[in-house]
Amino acid sequence: MTLFIVGGAGYIGSHMVKLAHLAGYKVITLDNLSTGHRDAVLYGEFEYCDISDFNRLTELFKKYTPDAVMHFSAYSLVGESVSDPYKYYQNNIVGTLNLLKVMIDNGCQNFIFSSTAAVFGNPEYSPIDEAHPKNPINPYGKSKLMIEQILEDFDKAYGLKYVVFRYFNAAGHDESGELTERHNPETHLFPLVMQAVRGERETISIYGNDYDTKDGTCVRDYIHVNDLSQAHLKGVEYLLSGDVDSKVYNLGNGKGFSVKEIIEKVKEITKKDFKVIEDERRDGDPATLIASSERAKKELGFSPKIDKIDDIIKTLV
């Protein structure tokens, strides 16, 4: 089976490429390298491609005739989506529509979509299950929810089958050390804290200390990137198994850790100290996001293997 991994040069995408290759798929990475890294694509084949380029996409679909597509090519910075919503709607919605049109035109009917907990906005209850009301509070979350709604219509109209994974916070590295997390600029908590551990930055900022949480800092559910990738493999297997219904799943550990807790846990494990600064809140950050993955566990057999925060941190050290 041939699998297109769009955005496979990025953090989650590169881990996905490796696991899909090891699982026996013929893997083709499509990436424009705007945020990804060519040297992170260690397996399969690489094709330079922007999802806005209809002709290039068409050429690649005809060349490889993929059986399924995984889409990791969204812009995903909450703060940037607030300050530059055009960039997010143009890439995340228009670009994805372009990709879906080429899929339909070329008879590829299996789609795995990387969605987000940001579609829920401020939680009404926790942990958050799939039935939770969707009320995104930033353009990033809105762009993802729009694609989820578009996919429903494309299933009814064109028979496109999909699995949507809404995940919370991906963290950790491949345990072999082959792959890491590299963003420029870096915005994710774990790599930023590890930079402080290595002396590559002088301070770590906590954005907001007055949220309605146990210690005033944001609480998040962290899932190891390889567990996330394994869930995507199960999603592909489900779609390729035959006459199936489209599905939506939340993915996480079901456990919440505050920013302060993560920082203190890293200090404890690494035995390194560094300066922590309390800063203003960022626009669009909900206080708490914790997932319920019960549906994915029951229906897909999803079971996180690296589910303790200490073990996630140890894959970074």
C-alpha cells in the first residue's frame, strides 16, 4: 500500500514517516519545507510540493497512485493565527480543499486528518470527549473545525472516507534518537525547557499565572509523538480494511499537567536548574485541555505505551 504523508518533514510527520515505513507501507513524503526539514525524512521517498500547487499535486498523484493520504501540513501556532488569520485560512482551508479535490479527481478515497483540541475552545467539562461542543476561540481552531465540517460534506457527496484525529499536545522524541523536535521559532514547552536545560536559552517564560487551575498556569494533556503516530497507523488500517464509516477521535493520555509541573519535573529528572519568568497571558489559550481517548481505545485498539510524563521527558534527555 502506498501512503502519502503530507507535511512529513515536520515534527509529527517525520515520526509518522518512520513508523509507517517500518509497518511496511510505501511512504512518499510531500512537503514544501516551510517549517519542515529535509534531513528529517529518513525513510521512503521525498517530493517537494506545496498543497496550494494543484498541478504539482496532480502530477504526484498520477505518478504514485496513493491508497491513502495523511495530512500534517497545517500552520499550527495559536498566537500567530490570531495576529495573521489570512495565513491560516489560506493554507489550512484553501490548501486542504486543493488537496482533497486532487484526491477525488484521482480516485484516492482514504484521508487521515490531523485536527486539534483547539476545535473545542474553552472546555465545558473535562476530560473532553468527541461529543463536547465545538466552539474554537482562535483562527487556528476555527480552520481545523471548518475542515472537519467540509469532510462530512465530502463523504456524503463524493464518498471520501476519513479518520479525524483531534489531539492535544504532542511531546517527546523517537526513542532511537534519530528524530527530534525542531521548530523555528520554537514555541512548544518541552523543547523550550530542554533548551534551558542545555544552556541554549537563559530563561523559560510562563504565559499567565492566573488561570483557573490548581497553580494558576495552563493545564495540558501530553501524548508521546510515537503513540500519536501509532494511532494514525491504526486509522489507516481501519480505512483500508474495506467498507467503513468515517470516524472522529480525540487522542491524549487523559491526564493533565500544568506548565509549572512540567518545568519542575524536568528540573527534577535532569538535575538542572534554570530561571523561570512569569509573563502575560497569550491570546487564545484555554486554561485546561484534557482528552478522553476512550472511543479510540475501544474502536481502534489505541493504547499509549509512553503514558507517564516522566517517561516522555526521558525520551528528550
